[in-house]
Amino acid sequence: MNEALLACPHCTAPLPGALEELNRLPHCLQCGAGLEAHVFPALFRQVQTGAHPAAIVAEDEAGCFYHPQKRAVAPCDGCGRFLCALCDIELSGGHLCPACLDAGKKKGRLSSLENRRTLYDSAALMLALIPMLLWPLTLITAPAVLFLVFFRWKAPGGIVARSKIRFVLAMTIALVQLAGWGIVFWMLLNR
């Protein structure tokens, strides 16, 4: 069985013995080249395959739109076409055909197929930092940063989980900017 799976990378001779013992084989028995094999348990698991479409048995059964000789198992929720087990794509409790899935993905109609997100924490941080180059803009952007922080605190972040440190940092910078403006206005009024 393992002759088909593993061979020496130098001479392509089949490696002898059981797959579990290949990690104990220090060199190739044919060419003497050093070997290092790591056999993972997933190699021995049985591969799970998807559902196979069943052939139509009776004349009164509906056939798949894409495979007319296969029995339909569900109608598409988007266009109503009958789908076999191979074409049926279950998404959020519904059934879609490949064409509706592709069209929904391109037009952005499928909310469960989220492929990007607005990272409000990064936007708030940039909105707090960039105007510091042109400091008068901070009078406008600091309240906008606080708005973003307070109203988007619980908005979903990126696909990979991140901490709220960007929000906290943006809020701190915005509060410092507003405090600075408060001091400037207080000094101007008390001249």
C-alpha cells in the first residue's frame, strides 16, 4: 500500500514497511540518502465524500436542471430550478443552485457569504491620527472618532478576531485632542 504513497525523493524507489514505521527509517535502502518522514494520523482516516446524486427511477420524478438524468432533491430558493444532491448548495437553511450562488455573490445579495468587512476600529484610529498632520481638522474629526467608537463598538470586527485596543487608542487620542481644543478656547476666552 505505501509503495504508491511514498517513495524516496532522490531515487524514487518505494519505501518499505508500514506507514506508521516510516518515521524510524533513517535512510533509503536503495540509494542511502537520508530520509525524514512524518506520518500524520489524518492519512489513515477514511475520506468523506459528498452526496452522490441518485438516478431517476420512475417517470414521474423530477430531474435536476443541470443533470436531467439525476433525481431532484430540492428546488432552488432563488430561481426555482430543481436540483440533484450534487448541485444543491445548502446555505443558511435554504437551497441554492450554482448559478444563483454565483449571481448572489457577485451582486452582494447573499449576506451569509461575507467576504470582507469594514474594520471600524482601524477607521477610527486613522480618523484620529491622520488629521494631526493638519491640526485644525482635529476639531471636526475628534467628535467623528468618538461617534465611531461609541456606535460601532459592538460591530463585527475582522474575520480574524481582534482586540478592542484600536478603539480604545482612537478614543484616547480623540479625547486628548478635544481636551486640547478646550484648553485653547478657554485660554482665548480668558485673555
